[in-house]
Amino acid sequence: MKVLVLGSGGREHAIAWKLSLSPSVSTVYVAPGNPGCPSVATCLPVTSTTPEAYLALARELGADLTVVGPEAPLVDGVVDFFQKNGLLIFGPTQAAAQLEGSKSFSKHFMQRAGIPTARFLDATTPQEAASALEQFAYPLVIKADGLAAGKGVVICPDKSTAQSTLDGMFSGALVGAAGSKVLIEEFLTGEEVSFIGLSDGDRVLPLEPSQDHKTIFDGDQGPNTGGMGAYSDSRILTADQRDFAMREVMDRTVQHMKKAGAPFQGFLYAGLMMTERGPMVLEFNVRLGDPETQALLHRMDCDFGALLFEAARGRVQPSLLNFKPDPSICVVLAAHGYPGTVRKGDVITGIAAAESTGASVFHAGTAMRDNQLVTNGGRVLGVTHSGPTLQAAIDNAYAACAHIHFDGMQIRHDIGAKGLKRW
Ligand code: AMP
Ligand code: GLY
């Protein structure tokens, strides 16, 4: 079968790589992909990112299945458009993608379905927001309702920060139109876990748990990024925690979405906070995580293409999904200046040497210039490896990273370290 992947990041490079290893897949296309993709797929330029343009491309290629990486095309309705035109695609419809596209929708849905989540109020005017603030203790969390590329969440330690955050949201200065509606939320504490399920609209299968590392500096210090590294290890959740998350979050979400007439087919990503009151959902994403995907797919031990094909047809089976027991880890190498203003054009060396250690090096913010690979975005590469223990996986990944160089390279040295206490 021919599979088309939409997107251009490290997640999509990893998806294309895993599909290229799938016995059921003959050809992988990525639109647009990145400079790492041509070794595993055919990259196609994208001149327009509308559902119509993607449909025309899938038709022209004769794609048997299209897999959507990022959230934006899902929220734009690419799945509805493919389905209306009789093409197979894996991902949620526009209605189901509201679980990520609107935080207000998502929180009201969780409240109705009885899914554990932080207490919240939403507001569309500064007056409503001001009275909502009175209902919460500090610190509290203010979130923009709409998609804000990871910039829509502000933790406010005191009233003056909350007031200036609200001013910035409602004026559009912080995140544009995404902030015209806001949520005010109770602040939760605990360890964060990424728990992702694969749903065919009716059943949901759990992927192995993983953990992201959001801040730029070691020890969870500094500003937030898109994710500086992730690891996947079954020990992140106990059997009880996993059962609870499956029952109270994954199954409940899929069943309630079905009942609401918006069945959720696709990857359902629950950002969980492991609180003293039990696991609670911080947010839903309607796609795989980046860089969680790079670590997860490194451990996956099954025909990924067949799994997605059957899920897209509403027929996912537990026997199609399998993971190796070995933990895996993805260490992100970021560009100078990230997560602020990023410098581009630094020459990258050492990828082949890193891969000769058995690592997979997934590209994200890279470009070819004058026949040289250079930095071209914040998160540049994701160096991914596994090992028989978490410590071995960490050592393997960092040994591979040591081969790679570019000026201004930023790397966290503690990816996976918080998982060592479970061994
Ligand atoms: P989100 O985009 O909703 O995942 O939020 C981004 C990050 O903000 C999360 O990964 C958490 O670290 C933090 N966060 C979000 N909501 C809360 C909350 N209610 N309490 C504490 N931290 C939160
Ligand atoms: N790694 C977090 C995310 O993909 O949203």
C-alpha cells in the first residue's frame, strides 16, 4: 500500500521511518517532509495547506491511506474532506479535533463525561474573567481557548500576573485571536505523563507511556519549549495507574465522543498530571506528541502501516500493536537562541557517525544549503535510541549525541533521568 504522511517535523520523520519498515507498506510519501525524510520516503512540496490541496495530492499519488501528523490540518477539517470524497485517512474529524482545538470545548466535555481534570471557569470578557479570578487561589493557570502553538498557557503566581495575562489575552497581544476566550484553572501539582491511545472511533488501544521534558534547561528550569526530549518506559505508570487512565480517560472519552455524534478516530494524547488525588487530564491533543513519537516508534514492534490502515477502517485489533520491552529515549538538539529568536544556517555534522551507533536521528528544523545540512528551526534533531534498561537507553542516546555538532547547539543532559527512580 502507498501511504501519504502530512507534516514536516521530527514526529513526521519518525512516522515515515516506521512506515517504511512496515511489511504492508510499499511506498511512503511525505508532504512536505524535511531533509531527513528522503532516505525513507519521497518528499513532496506543499504549496497550499488546505484540505482541498491535500486531497488533490493524495488522489494524484493514488495514496491508499493518509496519516496526519500535526493538529492544524485536523482542526481545519482535512479528515472530513477526505472522508466525504471517499479517501481513507487516519485522524479525527473537525468536530472530534475540538478536543485540542478548543480548550473550552475540551474542559466542558471532560466535565460532562466525568473525566478527572482541574476545576475551571471560562470567560469571554475581561469582566467575566475578573469575577472568575475571585473563585481561585494562587497560583492559578490562565489558558487561551484556541490553538496557540504552545504559548497559550500561563501559570500565574499572583493577581498582578493574572491581570496582565488577561490583558494580553483579550487585547490579542499574547496569542492573537486564540486568546479571545480564556480559561482560568486550578493549579495542579505532580509528575506529568504523556499517555496516548490509538482509537478507531469505538475501541482504543494504549501506546506505552512516555514523558516529555518541556523546559529548555536541565532540572526543568527556564522557559517552556515544544519539548527538549522524551523517553518511553512501561514503568512510568503502575498497572493500576494504567488501568485507571484507560478506563477513566481513554475509554470514557471515546465512548462519550461516539455518543455525542463525533466519534474520535486517531491518536488521542492525554497530558496527565499524576496528582495526590490520582491522574488528572491537563489537556488533550488529537495527534501524536513530538518528541514522544520518536521514542515511542523506536520501541514499536509491529506493522505500523497495517495498524493505522485497520484503525482508519474502524477495525483496530490489540494483536496488531506491540512494543519491545526496552525503554527508549529521544534527546532533542536545539538551535542557538531557542525557544526565543532562533539562529539559522549553522552547519550540522556527525549524523552518520551518530547513526552508526544504532541511533535513529530524526530531523526537524534542518535545511540543505549549498549541499550542506544546516540548522533551520528551533528543534533541529531528535537523537533516539533504546537499551535493555533505562540507564542503558540514556547512555546509548547521549553517546550518539556526542558525535553531532553545530554552533550554538543546546542539549539537556537529564532526559530520562526522572525515570531512573523506578528501576
Ligand atoms: P497544556 O498546553 O494545557 O498542556 O499546558 C502546558 C503546560 O502547562 C503543561 O504541560 C503543564 O506543565 C502546565 N499546566 C497546564 N495546566 C496546568 C494546571 N492546571 N496545573 C498545573 N500546570 C498546568
Ligand atoms: N510533546 C508535547 C506535544 O506534542 O504536545
